[in-house]
Amino acid sequence: MNCIFCKIASGEIPSKKLFEDELLFAFYDIQPQAPVHFLIIPKQHFSSLNDISKEHSGLAGHLLATAAELAKKTGIDQSGYRVVLNTNDDGGQSVPHLHAHVLGKRKFLWPPG
């Protein structure tokens, strides 16, 4: 597969790893949009959130629980943070592999741009 995030998760492309287990890989974004900005990706390839069904609810829950754990680890849990899942072109998804952005250490506005 020619997916950049699959290659990052496998170690084929280097990254600044934050976390890894049997299901997920987390690493710092190379173009951060906040002082703390990391991505959490499933090791299994899903093109977008649209590929997730109820049978993947365990993985989806694990991804969100990991986001909360890593927010604590990076010190953004108390001040606040944002978790973003962009889906397809209009949603701002730039890499066709499901990923969650976790951003913190700055004030976020609503609605987002």
C-alpha cells in the first residue's frame, strides 16, 4: 500500500512517536497548528471515518480513550484540547487514512474555520 500513514505506523517513514500499541500509533504533526499537535492513527488502514462501522466500535472507543490519556501525558488535559476527525475533501482531510488530530496549549474558537 502506498499510504504515508501506513508507512509511518510500520516505521518505514520516521516520525516523532508519542505512543504505540497493537492497534494505534500516535506521532507529532510535522506542520503543527498548535503548540501541542499530534495525530492518532489506527494501524489498520481505513480511508476515512466513513469506513468505520459498529463492528469497529472497540477501535473507535480505544482511539478516543487514547486521545484522553495522551492529553494527560502531554499536559493539555486541564487547560483543554480539541480532537478533530476530518473526513473527505470538504471536511479538510488531506491524507486518506483515518486519523485524529489532538491539539492543545492555545485557545480555540467556535465555529472552526
